[in-house]
Amino acid sequence: MTCTVAQLKEVSKSYGAGHNRVLAVDRLSLKVAQGDYLAVMGASGSGKSTAMNILGCLDRPTSGEYWLDNCPTGGLNDDQLAELRNRKLGFVFQQFYLLRELTALENVMLPMAYAGVARPLQRQRAEAALVRVGLGQRLHNRPNQLSGGQQQRVAIARAIINRPALLLADEPTGALDSTTSNEVMDLFGELHQEGMTIILVTHEQEVAARAKTIIRFADGHIQHPPLPPSPPQPPPLRHDGGTPMASVSVPSPSPSPDQAAPILPGSSVTVQDPRSIYQGYTGIVQRISDRRAAVLFEGGNWDKLVTLQLSQLQGR
Ligand SMILES: Nc1ncnc2c1ncn2[C@@H]1O[C@H](COP(=O)(O)OP(=O)(O)O)[C@@H](O)[C@H]1O
Ligand SMILES: [Mg+2]
């Protein structure tokens, strides 16, 4: 019997309201079984990242349900979601997001520190993971002493160190040359062979071809059946005219704090709110809804990915 690791049930996600409403994900249902290896493809703006953010508990659906490892996530608060991310999910991003002042070993130890693993065990497991990804000779190097491919392998070791139920990768080879990209994809292939459940977003056909199943997104849902490669795409019927992030706007002449000028994904923010334990920390916005931002803090410590109100942040 196959066990379901993640399930989206009629999940929709919309941003904005009225004329500005964008339906980024539209009644998406998806069952991910243990050991699956899915590649997600689709035109820019088709909802891939929104779906990944929901699967990664970085964002919540507007409607529908998301079950992770047989638990409904709908009723969980931000702290509970953060804990779930630490225990059940591993993330790999295009830009690696390693902490630059820490060595490879220390970067990989971090998620275990947050999970409360004893320090000697952290070290032992981090070493084994780095040996596993072929970096046994680079334990004490900092990210700037490593190549892009090596940095991504450290990030993969960090992502799998707490033995996540689901490994999510958003364009993991997007910043790598083709040789290095192949090495990194070999590693994903090996992890899949070892039983890891993987969902990977890519726009590269050769990368997607390595997965067990390719899913194509169009207009916020999965295209059935898959279309032949690259049919001419009509422009998406979206208010943003096909340039996803850049033109997102929340017009508001005299904004209340929560509706102030939007902070766009990728921009740098500093937490202002003295009540937040992240006050004074600077991070990168991963995703925003109308009022909330998931922020990846300094150097990309993914354990500190939190969802904050926009009023708690100041853009830079
Ligand atoms: N925070 C946001 N506010 C408003 N619209 C958004 C936001 N995030 C994404 N969108 C819109 O949702 C749609 C899907 O975006 P996204 O999930 O990023 O697509 P993809 O990753 O496939 O390029 C796009 O039209 C995009 O402009
Ligand atoms: Mg995207």
C-alpha cells in the first residue's frame, strides 16, 4: 500500500480583491505518495511557486485543504507551521541561501539545533550528510570558498538532515552551469532511489525528464493531459500582463499599516515590531499575500522562515 505524504484538496489561492484579484491557484488537487518524484513545469505565472509555497507551509490556501503527512494544516498557527517545516519539510532554493559566516558543517547542523538534537549528534549527522553529498573534504569551508554546485550540495545536505517527509526544490539548478546541474540532478536521483519524496520546479526539460512524473501547470491548475512540448501560449488572463511579480500592486492612497505599499518577493526587509522575536533581523521576502510575508532571514536560514504581517516589516 502506498502512503500519501502530501495532499492538496481543491486548493485555491487568490491575491488581492475586486478588480485586482488574481487567482494564482485554482481548485488544485494533488496527491503525493511516498517515494514520488514530481517535476512541476509550466509558463511563468501559472501558479507553480504559489503551489510550492502552500506545499512548503510558507503560505496558506484561500480555500481547500492541505494535508501533510496525514495531518490537516488548516488549523495550525504560525509557530506550529514553522515547527512542521522544521520536522517534515526540506527546502532547496535556486540561490542556495547558506549562512555565509558559517562553515558547511555548521550550516548543515543548524536545522538540528532548532529541532533540539544534541550537539555531538548534530555534528556526527552533519558530517555523514556532507560525506553523503560528496563534500567530505569541504566540511570546514565557508560558502564563499565553495563552487556553486558545492554550495547547492551543502544546501541539499541541510534540507535532508532532519529526514523530511517531503523535499521541495524550486529551480535548484537555475543558477548552475550544465555540468554542475547534472551532478546536482544525479544527487536528487540518488535521494529518490533511497526513498525520498521530491517535488521540483524547473523550466528545463532535461531536468524535468529525470523525475518519475512531470506535471504541467496552466492557469493555476494541472493540465490534463500534458500538451505536446511548447505549443504557442496565449497571454495569461491575469491583471499583471504576464510579468508576475513586478507589477503586483496594492493601490492605497492613505494606507493603513497593513495595506502599505506592497513588499515584493525578493526584496529585503527588516523586522520593526518590538514584539517579534525577529526584531532587527533583515531577511528576504519569499512570498506575500495581501497582509503577510514569509521572510527568509539573513543568509537564508530556512529554519527562521516565518510569516509576518507587512506592518511588522520595513522594506529596503
Ligand atoms: N503576492 C502576490 N500578490 C499578487 N499576485 C501574486 C502574488 N504572488 C503571485 N501572484 C500572481 O499569481 C500568479 C501565479 O504566480 P506564481 O505562483 O509565482 O507563478 P509561477 O511560479 O508559475 O511563475 C501570477 O499571476 C502572479 O502574478
Ligand atoms: Mg515561480
